[in-house]
Amino acid sequence: MAFEHLTDAKYCLLTTYRRTGDNVGTPVWFVRDGDSILVCTDDPSGKIRRMRRDPRVDVAACSWRGRRLGPDEPGRAVILTGPLADRARATMDSNYSLGKRLFYRFIHPLVSRRKAMVFVRIDADFGAPR
């Protein structure tokens, strides 16, 4: 099964890549969806900009502050739109705790007024070199 090292984790370190090849790691909440994981983030954001240019990502279990707790696993990011984004929202809502759901429904819109919520599916990339 893909992303086995994330089984007991609440957060993952999502690593995206700049044009220069430098990596940028960001801790994010995530939900498992079969062999994929789902994350949501603001758009515009650096993560989304980098994923649109280069869908290659790495994920690792981490603490809420981003301290790595496990090995990196390569993946491919797919930015979801339309019905796929609606399904991702429903999946995340059903798996999130009440606190996380309240944050995304009430606090996030106040803090991120001009930003849209974007859902991203990360599929395992078994053929990617490490």
C-alpha cells in the first residue's frame, strides 16, 4: 500500500520543488483516500504555484511544526477541480475532527479573505528516483 509510513500520522511534510531544484517543505493536515492522500491549501500560495509548474512532491510524516518523523516517499500532485474537488472536500470533512472542520469553515475564511481553498490529491510515484 502507498504511503504506509503515514498510517498513524496527523501531519505530513509536503515537499515541493522550486525552479532552481531547491526543495521547500511545509507541514500540512492530510487525509488518506485509498492509495492517495488529500490535502487542502490556499490559492494563491507558493506550494500551489510550485505544484502547477512541477507536480513532483515528496511526503513524510511530521510533527505539527514540520519536524520530520519518517522517510520521504515520492508522489505526484494533482490539483483537483469541479466534482473531484467537491468529493475531496466531503472526504476530508468526514475524516477531520470537529476542530479542523470548524477551522476550515469559520476561521480560515476570516484569515484568508482573498484566497480560495484548493484540494490536492497526491498519488504515489513508484517509478520516481529518490
